[in-house]
Amino acid sequence: MLPFLLRRIVIALPTIVLISVFVFAMQKLLPGDPLLVLAGEERDPETLAFLREKYRLNDPIWMQYLAWIRNALQGDLGISLRTNQPVTELMAQKLPVTIQLAIMSMIFALVIGIPAGILSAVKKGTTTDYIANIVALSGLSIPNFWLGIMLILLVSVKWQLLPASGYVPLSEDFGQSIRTMLMPSFVLGTALAATLMRHTRSSMLSVLSTDYVRTARAKGLTERIVILKHALRNALTPIVTLTALLFGELVAGAVLTEQIFTIPGFGKLIVDAVFNRDYAVVQGIVLVTAVGFIFMNLFADAMYYVLNPRLKGQ
Amino acid sequence: MSHLKTAMITALLSTSMLGVAPAMAKDLRIALQSDADVLDPDQSRTFVGRIVYASMCDKLVDITPDLEIIPQLATSWSTSDDGTIITMQLREGVVFHDGTPFNAQAVAANIERSQTMDESRRKSELKSIDTTKVTGEYEIELHLTGADATLMAQLADRAGMMISPTAASAAGADFGLNPVCSGAFSFTERVAQDKIVLSKFPDYWNADAINFDSVTFLPIPDTTVRLANLQSGDIDMLERLAATDLTQANSDNSIIVDSAVSLGYQAITLNINNGEKGDNPWGNDKRLRQALSYAIDREALNQVVFDGAFAPGNQSFPSTSPWYNTELPLEPANIDKAKALLTEAGYPDGIALEVQVPNSTEPLAVMQVVQAMAAQAGIDISLTSKEFATLLSDQSAGDYYASQIGWSGRVDPDGNNHPFVTTDGGINDSKFSDPKMDALLNAARVAPSIGERKALYDEATALMLDELPRVFLYHVNWLWAYNKNIKGFTPYPDGMIRLEGVTWEE
């Protein structure tokens, strides 16, 4: 398994380099001068010139890139033009927030999506199947921001059950932290649950029609054991990959969800940074997210390996 | 018996605590529309940053709601006859949050930092100060390069905020990561985009007027979510309630809404002479700009887009300002006049105008209404919506014909005009240039009395309304919404939240 993973890591490296070049170039192509945003309402030409020099905005773009990548390799991603905080420090503050949101959303997605998928595969063509499908499709098609605002108005303003928005660190107040995160992770989780449900359903359906399932049934095993022990295990293999890939979608979805619920995570950081042309922050986040995504894929490959004994021989 | 007694005493005590004395140990939670930038008064540039400073950093002078300059850290001041020397007496017994004493030396160090630090955004505001002279422990002289009527108003804002010289010299440009001022609350913690926490400073010179143990500022950009947080009790106060949420907020008994007309304005800035695009009919012929102005029904605009919550406007100051030229009041739309002007200018069949607009809801709605109004006069407005940073750089580079943009406003009338319409003005993106305008606005900067200044601004306003490099539309009303338990809040036209004398009474 080790050589397999090593090979994967080596393949991932050029991808990371390409992403870093791409992000850097994209930013410079964006219209809008970061310093005009930075200078505020009154723009003092002298200060503008100084800042341009300080942040090396006068250098040719390839020199800027080399300087950035050199520092990045040493763990220095520059400082935020807006708050003067080091980018690494900003990300260290935000990462646990987004990870918590991602994990809680994933739990919602898995707990809703997989059982619903199994159920609708087993009860194919019945009312249960149709209801599960309608619910799943609604989850996919209701926009995050709408669902989010409706939940806030209902759960927080009307019933006053959960905090309307914001974030409390787990270390500060565990219960309150979970309570604050419930609505956003539900909103994010339901959209993913729908995708998971559809895939689980089709994967289950194809497994259920295989010979070995018929054999298992013929042996007189109970339906419960046939489905959960024999069919599900094989049906889940593609779902594992999908789940890992969905983490990418989670980060993307977090951008909107964090904006609505005012959660100070990666998504909010990157949106604000793009609008403020805070180059260093955008580059830092995209790089870290890309690396994270690649590692999620590696993890999925490794899981495949564990779940599918046939691969062990290779 | 003794149990009963204790219970009774406790009950009595707790009622008296609740009823009479303002409840202490209260953390005030205030929602801001966006996150502040760097918390260094010399480097920062955002409006919300100034709201945080209002609790954290005292200034040499402050303003009243009627824009008069009043003492804060400077207790009195006098100006020499030629206007070039300002002598200030400073408050005694004031200390910064790190224990450094506040005195004339500290003021001198602060002014020097604002003027010379490379990263400083305050240079132009303090340009008129040539040197400072410490003439006593609590007395300082500001020697100016020439009379400057605008300086005191500058000292009532970020340029007059005093930071600890000890902390400033130790931290340099990184001061904003851990700011040390002398205001009512000291900096405790900041999590970018999440919160800024300040704690009551026990040694504050006016500590008796402060009734909160801490203040937490929470950036919540979405207006609906901001209001929802207030209604659910997660926050105590919010700034910039959306005009369209006013009805909802007013119908909630637990919420109080206060407002004040802002110092700023919203306008359409036209490209008069900035680059190639400045050479267009709209830039070349003031009659077209006048026609546009006549076509707009500002009262209706305010009703349609903002439910009447803002103040329609035709000058750089709102009509509530002491600087407003009352001889040129707001006029209703006059489509016939607009058409006549177009014909006179040689466009009897109408003319097109491309206006760039920031891509957010309010400016777009405003311009769509203006578009419909202008169409009645035969002006065919097309809107190009741009993300704000792009709009700004296009405007500054002259790559535009007209731009819907606003200005947050300044206490001194100079700030709403001089940078925009004088030939060398720092934000003159129209590149409007008129020797008469320059002369008037430059004279208003040095005129010794308020009466003389007013006369000059009246004349300048008349000229502006004739030339119209900016077609004024309306003035935003600052809207604060807060929990009914908050007592003693005073709305200010600068949009700040001042917590002196504000209490929490349940």
C-alpha cells in the first residue's frame, strides 16, 4: 500500500504547482487595483507609491510569483493587505471553524443520505421511493441562502431555539458551539445528502441485481442480512470516493453558508479577500484548499484499498 | 426564619439592582455591516473601523450632534490672530491603556507619526501642520504653514486619535495587531471577520460615564441576518439597518430605531475631462448634465427605493446641515425644462449615457429608478454594473462616462467638496477644473470666521449646481436598531456609536 500512496503523492505534486501558478495569474488578471481599495476614500499618492513598493506590486508578475512561492515553501504566505495579519495566522484561526462545519455537515449528509438511498433502492417503485426522491431533489434544488435565511427567521427569530448566526469555538463552550453550528451544517448537509442518496440508490440497485445477492437470498438468509451485510458493503465502495470528492463541494458550499450565518471560516475569508483584492490571502487559501482536496482524494484511494481486498494483490 | 430573612434580603437586593442601578457586568454586543480593517488609526480607512475607535481611542476633540467642535483630550484651544498657531491645553491625569501618561509629548509624537510613517493614510489631513512645540507638560502649540479652518475637524476624527507612543514605537507598522489608545475600552482580542472584543478601561478619565464591562463588535454583512440576530437577542445593537427593514423593526416592541442624516451624499459623478472618455457630450456640455438633474424626481426616488427613510438631496450637504445653501432648495423634477435643455444643446431627439454602478442591490435599484425618470426626458441611460474595486479603478483611471458613487462625508464642509472639484483635488475623478471654483474652495479653507466660510461655500455650491460635475441624489440616513433596554443612546450624523452615558436597564 505504501508504494501505491507514494506514487500518488508524486503525481499530485505537479498539480499543486500548476494550481499555484494558475491562482497567481488569475488574481493579476482581475480588474481593479488592490491599492485603490486599500488606500481608502482619500488616496494619498505618496502612500500609494510606498505601498506599491512594499508589496512588490511594481515588479514583473513572474518575479512576484517567484518571491511568493519561495516564501510559501518556507511556510510564509505573506500578510493580509487589509488587516496586516500574517496569512498563515489568519488561516490557522479559520481552519478549525471550517473543519467543524465540514464534519458536522458531512454527518448530516451521511446520516440522511445513505439510509434514504438504501431505503429507496430496497423499496424501489413504492411510495417510500418516490417520497425519498422528492425530498432528495428538493435538497438539491433549494438554494442554500434561501433555506438558511428561512431557518434563521423560523428557528431563531420566531421560536428562539438556536443562535441566529455567528460562531463559538468548541474549546470555549462545547454545547453552544454545536448549537451555533447546527443550522449551517444542516443547510450544507442536506444538499450533499441528496447527491449521496441518489448515488447510494443506484449503486444499491445494481448490486441487488447481481448473482451473489440472489445466491445469498437462496441460502435463506434474512433480507436484513442480505442487504446490510452482503449488498451494502459492495455498494458503498463508490460512495466512499464520492464522499471524499464531496468534501470539495463542501468547501464551495461553505462559501455561501458561511456568508449567511456569518461564520468566520475559510469561505467567508476568501470571499472578503477577493472583494478587497487581498491577494496574499486568496493565494494562501486556494493553495491550502487545493492541497487539502488532493489529500482527501489520496485518502479515498487508501480507503478503497482497505474496502476492496482484491486491490491488495496489485 | 433566618432562611426567610436571607431570601427576602436577596430578593430585595436583586430587585434594587435590576430596578435602580444599571446592571453591571454587561457585555454589549454590536453588529457591524462589515469587518474593520487594520486597527491603527494612522493606517485604517474603513467606516466600521471608526465605530470601533469611538469606544477605544479618544481624540483631541470631538463633535456634538450639531457638528460643533468640543473638548475631549484637549480641554481648550486658541488660534493666533493670523491663524497659523493653535495653542492647546490638554487634559491632565489621562493614561493610555498600557499606563503611559498622556501629555504634550505624546501629542507631538502622535502628530509626527501620522505625518511621517510610510504607511500613514493621515498625511493629507494633517498637511497644514508644519511643526509642533511642546510648551508645557499639558500645553502644545501647532505651528501651521498657513491658516487652516479645516484642521480642528480633522482632529475630531482619526487624525486626532491619540495612541500610546510607547506601544507605537515598539510595534511600528504592526501597531494595529494590538492597538493601545486611551479611550473608554481597551483592546482585548480580535478574530478577523468574527469579532473584536474590548474591555472597560478602569483608569479611563471619564470611567463613571461608562456602564458596560466589555463591548463586542460582530461583523454581520447580511442586513436580514443582522436584524434577525437583534430580534432573537443574540446582539444588542446594530448599525445601518436597511431602509427596507424599517417597517419590520418598528413593529417589534423590543426594538428601538434611531436615525440621523449622514454627513455624506450619493451622486452620479460625471467624467468631465478625465482621459479620452472625458471628451464626450456629457463632459463637454453642462446643459446636458443640467437636463439630467432636472429629470430626476429625488423625492420619488427616496420613496420608491428607500420607503422614504433617507433624505433626498441636491447639494453636497444635506438640508439639515448648517452649510446647506438655502437659496438653492431641492426642486421637483421638471421634464419640460430637461427637454428644453437637451434641445438647446443640440439633442432634441435625446441622447444616451452609460453609467457604471456598484453591483449591489441598493445602488442598482437607485439607478434603475433614475434610468426610468431620465427616459421621460429623452435621456437613454444604460447601466454597467461593476464590482466595487473595478468600478473604483476604472473611475480613477478615467475609463468611464458616469459613475454612481457616494461619499461617507466629513465634519468640515471642505471634505465634501475640495478633493472632488478643485483642479488638484486628490479624488477629482471628473477632472473638473474651474479657476473660480478653486479660488472659492481654497479661500474657504483659510477664511477665519464661520460666516465668511459659509458665504464662500454658498457661492461654491451655486457654481457646482450650475456646472454639475456631480449630480447629487440623496443623503443616507444612519439607522441604528437596538434592544429597548439600551437607554441614553444619541444618534450622531457621523454614524458613530458613542457609549458615554449609555446604560442597560432591564
